[in-house]
Amino acid sequence: MFGRTLFSYLFRQNMFYILTCLAVGSGLYLMTDIFDRLDDFLSAGLGASTVATYFVVKLPLIISQILPAVFLLSVVIQLCLMARHRELLALRSGGISFGHLARFFVLYGVLWAVIQLMFSQGLGVYGQQLSSKIWAEQVRGKIVETRELTNLWFKEGNFVVEVKSAQPAKKTAQNVKVYELSADRRSLMKIYTAKRAHTEPGDWQLIDVKVLNPGAYTSEQHKILMMPFEQNMETFLAADSDSNPGQLPLWKLSQLIEQLDAAGSNVERLRTEWHGKWGYAFAIVTMSILALAMLTFSENMYLNIGLSLIVTFAYYVVFMIGTTLGQKGLVNPILGAWLANIVFSTLGTLRLVWVALSAQHEA
């Protein structure tokens, strides 16, 4: 009963701190973003309602992005205040060890990690897509759906297809070259070169086609030639380097990876993004471990708040380095996405284990 009452008290107390930090952090983020983009909105001549809509729908994304840092600060502040008010000493005197507190905050971090993942992949993704659309179409005048893609490759069955340029939304392409391989894929059967193509999935129409048969040393000309390619060119929009696959929720990103992987495209960047969503949510658990570890060094709240900001910055640097390495294929996508969590969770856990063993030795 006492344990349940204690954990209920810790939960209510932390909710107050985390909501306070979240309000302050979101406010600062919004103010910075407003000052950074206000001139662009004014230059575009947009009304106050459009500007307000942009920042309101972007708020869930902001919350999901700053939640790990906010969680770290809230736990640090809570633990330091408990130490200042002698609450930690009273708990130890009552038989509640630091290990009990550590287990609570780690499990509490797992709960918030689940909340962050669900929130970021729900409202966060929707808000990001809507705010990006407002920015691209109404501020920059750039409609993403009309973007032209260049130098695309994919394979389907015994065919390898090269597309020099394509407009996925219009289902058109220019300078298309198709290589037909033998059944064992060891020899080249035919080469199809088309000036244009209509790229309806399952019914590609190659227009003004020249067919070269290397084995027979012959060539043919066709006005229109049908190809049963199932490849949907719009899937390349999400994988294009100018777009942000982070705007896709986990389940849609999984489908995109499967489609592009089946087409023979490089999906290292997208796989890293997919694992990165899980890794970033788990960052909250990492932050709970770091908060507990920092308390073992010092119970000074102001010192630990400053240290928390430094640790948060260092975490994001390592996280970006890991994801960049994963996206470039230099390390496994899983390792790249989880590198920051592995490094900082390990350091924090080693510190806690060292303190626990030292306490047992002294006892």
C-alpha cells in the first residue's frame, strides 16, 4: 500500500514538472519559429488565420521533438527538489532504496516512450504534413506533388528500368530505357529505348520506342509498346532526397520500404528513418537513466539543469551522427538509429551499477 501511495505521489509530482517544462519549451520553440518565419509569411501576404493554423498544427510535432529533453529536465528537477527537501533521505530511512526509485523512473520512462511514439506517429505526423503543405504551397509556392524526379532505377521481374526524368503526379516520364534479361538473368535479351512513357501501374505505355536485339543484331521501331510494369512512380516522391520520409507514419513508411526494396532501390536511408522513430521514442528511457545517474554525482538542481542541457545536446549530436552513418550505408541502419541510446544508456547504467556496488561494499 505504501509503495502504491509513493508511486502515485511521484507520478503526480512529475506530471506537474513535465507539463510545466513542456509549456515553457513549446513556447520558446514557437517564439523562435515565429520570428524565423514571420517575414516569409508577411511576404507571401497570408492572413493571420493561415499563420495561426500553421503554428497550431505544428505544435504536436514540436511536443514530440522536445519531449525527451523535457522529460530529462522534469526528472532532474523532481529528484533534486526531493533531495533538497530531505525526501530522499526520509525514503531511505523508511526502507525505500534508491533502486526502488530507479525502477519506478525507468518504467515511467517506458510509459512516456510509448506515449511519445503513438503521439508522434499520429497527431505529430498529421501536423507535420499539414504544416509542410501550408509552407510549400502557400508560402514558397512549391507544390510537392508536381516535382520532377530524375535518374530513377528499378527492377521488376526480368526487367531493369532506367528513367531519366519523370513527373509522378502526371504519370509521365521521358527518356526511358528498359533492359530485358534472360530467365537466368545472365544475358541481355533486348533493350527498349522510349522517348516518352505513360506510367500507369500495371499498364506502362512506351511511346516512340526503339527495340534493340543484341543477340540477333536487329532493331525495331514501335509507335506504342505496352509493358505490364506494376511500379508506381509516386512511391519515388517519398524516397526523393528533397522530401522528408519522417513525415510518413511507421506503417506507411514500412510499406514504402517494401515497395522500393522490391523495385531494387536503395532503402538504407528509409530503414534508418524507420528505426530512428523507435530509437527516438526510447530516448525518453535513456533520459530517465541519465537523470538518475546525474543525481549520484550531485544533488544541486542548478548544476544538474545545466548538465542536462549539455547532455541533451550531446545526445542529439550522437543521434544525428548515427542516423547519418546509417543513411549512407556506413553502418547497419539499426545500429545507426540506436547508437545514441546505446552509448548514453550504457554510460548511465554503468554509473548506477557502480554506485550500487559501492554502497553494498561500504555496507
